[in-house]
Amino acid sequence: MSSLISVSHVSKIYNTGEAETMALDDVSFNIEKGEFVAIMGPSGSGKSTLMHILGALDTPTSGTYILDGENVEKLTDDELAGIRNRKIGFVFQAFNLLPRTSALKNVTIPMMYAGIPKEKRLEIAEKYLKMVGLGDRMDHTTSQLSGGQQQRVAIARALSLNPSIILADEPTGNIASDQAEEVMAIFQKLNKEGHTIIMITHEPDIAEHAKRIIHIRDGKIVKDGNGHKQHLIA
Amino acid sequence: MEYKEIVEEAVRTLTINKLRTGLAMLGIIIGIGSVIALVSLGQGSQQSVSNQIESLGANLLTISPGSQQGGFIRGGAGSATTLTLDDANAIMSSSTVTDVSAVSPEYSRRAQVTAGSNNTNTSITGVEAIYASIHKVSVSEGQFISDNDNAKQAKVAVIGPTTASNLFNSNTDPVGQSIRIQGQAFKIIGVTVSKGGTGFGNADDVIYIPLSTAMNSLFGSVSVTSVVVQAKSSNVMNAAEDEVGYLLLDRHKISDPTQADFTIISQNDILSTVSSVTGTFTALLSGIAAISLIVGGIGIMNIMLVTVTERTREIGLRKALGAKKKDIIAQFLIESIILTFAGGVIGMMVGVAASFGISKVISLPFTIAISSIALAVGVSGAIGVIFGWYPAQKAANLQPIEALRYE
């Protein structure tokens, strides 16, 4: 059986006028269904570029990226939007909730673009908000929620269309450490329930929550091992 | 994504910043409002003018003597003495003229008039009894010039209400009073009902005297200054014009119609001339108002561009979460259409209210054409599409990564 995610020989070159920057240099790896992977690396290592490509927000300069059986690197903007909508649940560092909008409404947005009828959307949104422990705050607007609560709304939003992968970019970067533990607990619970989670972080103790850690530096994978024991696999 | 929801969302977004939304709409409100008000006032004044012309009588042809040509000097139309009372009688009695129901020969000249210590300069019009029915003149007191007055060359006069107030103070009844026209004494036998005209040629500032008196005793003329002919109906105006024209050419022994020593002007000619003048004026003013609409549209575009820039992160997020280009275009385009459409509806109400108020103040008939309302609302929606298109495209083409990073 083929992998859920198959990245092979992916390179990304940014051309900023005179200088060419090699953000990713011939990166290959697979991720299976049900994995909890942390991608670690210092700033400038290429982990954000990798996250953009995994999230179908950007396409590689060369190489192939197959997500759940679909070749992503050849798609048009609108087709990429469809992939992001159906297959990827995003959790951002800055939460990126709509301001002046209720938690409930925020969770329904991906479902709106997927064409799910309004009543059904609200029903699903309620279910996931209860799951992340915000059943009593569904009508609160973004500014009335703490950082940890906002991130939990974002997780509910990421889950709403039951995506193939949940892609979290520094999910605890903007929240207090006790709330960060709560958020990581939710990710671990989701992973136990079978969700595939890919998390980008530069904090080792956050990365420790994952089962597998991919270290990246200067656009190349330097280490790929288990979360707790850090065995070198490749 | 259903359109009802996009509309609700757009209304919600627009009500967040009420001041900005209001100011953006103001341009459209002023533009649509002024177009509606100006078109309405233009139509009102056009109607007012045609009402006034029609109040002077229906289906009328006015025959004036042609200009006098002597050497190189050409006099103004009406200065010639080629039109006579016999011409008028011939029109009435001719067997070839079948579409004419009444003929009114008239002699008109301005003269100085005194009543006691008051004096005025006004139009003295010599008329026959038929004048009253052709020109829809009625008297509020006393009576009009009769055939008997003409037969006797009576020194009697019927005066207009403006003339009455010029010559007599308000508590004097003019009827029975005596006035002097060029030194000759006339007895006032009636005062006409006001027609509401103003300025030069005011139908209320006039003195009617018997035609025979005017031509023989007062001014000593053998010719009349005009003959007014009433056609039997508005449908036979052209036929009547031809019949009268050929009869007069024949009587004046002129074979080439271009050399005619008289001119015939139909009321329709005057009406269409006046209509085209007021129409041109209305079009000109509406054109200026339309420019303000374009300026309003540019204001909408400006505000939409600011909105797109401000909401770059939101757009990035929506695209990351699966919004396609058409979703983003719909969102911003509908926002700008709602802005201009709401502005158009408010502007329409302002315009109707303004034209109602102004027409009341300057006493014009108040008219609002459904077509101009439909046009204004349609145009305001179209402005939303035209000026919202570029900002919406700009939003839809944002790259999600860059938009999400935007500070």
C-alpha cells in the first residue's frame, strides 16, 4: 500500500532577483496514515517552505509530492484550494481566526467553501467545539477567547472536514506554556483516534510529543527518528 | 456557498465600519440623487411650459405677415403690412379651407396707458369676440369684447389682472373705470382670469379692445399683425396649414411658396422648439450629474482597494481554508454592489424628495418617471460591478502564503 504522503526529490528554489536561494534541496520522505510527525529545525532551515509544500500552499520547483493519491505539484491555484479544503486541516501559529466572528462561525468556514449546507455545518462545528472543550464558548468572538482557546477553535476548524492530514505550524508558538500542554494533549488524543498529524516546530520539548521527529537544516533532512528515544533511522 | 449567505456576510462586514461605509456611499447618493432630481425637474418644467402654451389655446396656427424687404434692409417678421382683415375673412369663407373651425384676426401694439395718476406701458390687442374662445380667455368680472362692440367701434377695454393691479389700487373695482390709451378714453368692461404667465409676453399684462377700434380709431392701420386660425382637431393641423397657406399665396398672387409674404407657425412647432430647448438643458444638467456618479464610483473603488489591503490576512486565510478565486471575487464584488446599490436607493429617495420640495417651492408640476428610477438603480448596481471588479480581482489573485504573512 502506498504512503499517505510521499515526498520524493523535492527541491524549492526562490529566485529573488540576483540571488537564488535553495530553500529545499532534494528532500525525500514518506508519512504513513496515523503518524504524528514533528518537523524540527532552526529558522531558515527550510521547514516553513516544506510546510507550505505539504500544505499545498506552494508547489515545489522540482520533485513530486503525492498526498493521499493525488499529485499536488501539477495543480492549478483553484485545484490546490480544493486539496487544501478537503485533505488538509491547518493550525497556524497566529491562530488566524476571523476577527469579530463567533467561534462557531469560524469553525464553519472550510465547510462553507466545501458547499456543505448551513444547518449541517453548524451541527458539525458544534460537535468539534465540544470535543476541544469549548462547548460553553461557541458564541464568543475571537477577541473574547484566550490564546489557548483560540488555538482550540482553530483545531476544531481543522477537523471540521475530516481531512487526511492535520498540518500544524508552530501551534504553541503564541500561547502560554500551560495552555500549550492542553493543545498538545488534544493533538495526542486526536492521533490516538487515528488522525495523521504533521507539526512544524523549533521547540524540542514540543516536538517530544510527536512519535517521529524529522530534523531539517539548510534545506536537507539531517535526522529522522523516534520522538522519545531519538533513534537514527536513516 | 450560497449567495444569500455572501450577502449577509457582506452586510455584516459593511456595518462594522459605518462611517467609512456611509462616506463611500455618499458619492453614489449625491450622484444618483442629483440625476433623479434634475431629470424630474427638467420634465416638470417641460410639462409646465407645454401646459402654459396649451393654455393659450389648442390647435392654433398663427399667421404673421412676412418681413418687409426693401433694398438691402430686411425688417423683422411681422413688420410688414401684407396681412389684412380681408385675408382673415377669406380664410373663413373659402370653400377650399375645410379644416379650420375659427379665425381670429388680431392687431397688437404696445402703448402707454394712464388711469388717473397711474400709468403703464402694455400690449394693446385689438380682437374680435371669437378671440376669447380660441385663446381660452375668460373674464372674472364684467364681460369680454363683443361683436356689437366691434360693429360700433366702441371705446371699451378688457384688461388683464396684472394690468389692473398696475393701474388701480386693490380696493378699486376696475370695471366701469375709465383709462386713456394714447390719450383716448376707454371704458373698462371686464377683467380677465389670470393665466399665470410671467415676463415679456405675459398673458395677464394686456389690454383687449375691439379690433375695429384698434385699427381705425387708435392706430390707423389697414393691416392686422396676425391672424390666428384654429384647426378642427390636432390631426388636421398640417392640412389646415396647407389650405390656409395656398389660399393666402393665391390671394397675394405669389406662385413660389419660398417667396411668401407671410409665415405660418403652428403651436406644435413652438411646443417642440420649447421641448427641445428644455430637453437639451435637462440633458446637459444630467450629464454633469452623471460625472458626479463616476466620481462616486471611483470613491467606491478606492475604498474597496483599501478594504482588500486591510483584509489581506483574512483573504489569505480564506484561500488557505479552500476558498477558490470565484469565492473571493463574489465576496468583494457583492460588497461593492451592496455599497453602490444601497447608495443608489438612498440617492433615489433623496432625489425624489429634493425634486418634490423644489417643484413645490418654484411651483412646477411634480413628475417622476419610473424609467429614471429604474435607470438610477440599474446604473448604481452597474457602478458596483465596474468599480468593484478590479479590487475583487486583486483580492482573488493574492497568493495565500504571502497574504497570510502580511502584517
